[in-house]
Amino acid sequence: MTPSEKADSFEQAQQDERWMHYAMALAARAEGIGEIPVGAVLVLGDEVVGEGWNRSISTHDACAHAEIMAIRAAGVRLANYRLLDTTLYVTLEPCCMCAGALIHSRVKRVVFGARDLKTGAAGSVFEILQDPRHNHRVTLTGGVLAEACSAQLSAFFKRRRAEKKAARQALQQSGGPAV
Ligand SMILES: [Zn+2]
């Protein structure tokens, strides 16, 4: 690596972290409405062209993942379903559905935070994004602010478990559900 390439990659790493913080703020919006906190932002150059956060429960839509919402917003904004030269930043590794949508929309680069060891389609479980049989290649970077993104998700699940436990206890104390 030449010194200028090194400087470029350092600059890119800093930019990646900056946008991942932005995606985390979008994930917090999902959490605010009781959804699993995942956030995604699509960037063209240095401009936001689409944002999304998980909204499956509130919109009764299994497809309303953060990435899909960001892709839809960017398509409307750019008046083109092909989101050429864009980079998607998402706090959690995309699933199979989102990986497929990212290929169809020709997103150039995908940067994700935490790995999803149950349904990740960028290498953790499936390799949809990297599959050479697609006619579109996505550049992939994983693990950006991985710990922070993962902590955001764990905190949410921990809180939800505690809330459920408290609700169960309250029910038991009140003598159980009326039958
Ligand atoms: Zn997804």
C-alpha cells in the first residue's frame, strides 16, 4: 500500500464510522416505536439519499426492514430504481431479502456493523451478497462499530425480556388472568 492509498483507506474508515453513527441514530428511532433497533442510510457522495429504520411491527409488513425502507426512499429521491454509486450503511448484517434487494438496486457498496449469526446473508450464515453468479458485484465491509451496534441490539432485547418478566410477575401477583 502506498502512503496515499494508506491515507485514503484511513479517511474511508473514518467516514464509515461517521455514517455508521448516523445509522445507529436511525436504529434508535426504531427502538422508540418498539421495533428491533436496526437503522440504514444510503449515501451518494457525501449526501444522504435514503434513510430507513425497522418498521415491520408498526406497518404490519415483513418487508419493512431498515435497508428496504432506505432503498425505497432513495429510489423515489433519485427517480431511479438503480441506486448506482451509492453506499448503504446498516447497523446489522443484511438478511437474504435485503441482500437480494441490494443486488437488484445496484448498490455499489454495503457497510454493516454487527454480524447476524442467525440470518446474516453477507457471510455469517449465507453468502448472498458475495455470490459471484450475480451480474452485479457489491463491495462489502463488515464489522464497522460492530461492538456498539451489537450493544444497541442486546440492550433492546435485555430490556424487552425484563419488561416481559415484570408483566408476568404482575399478572401472577394479581392472581392470574381472569378466565
Ligand atoms: Zn433484511
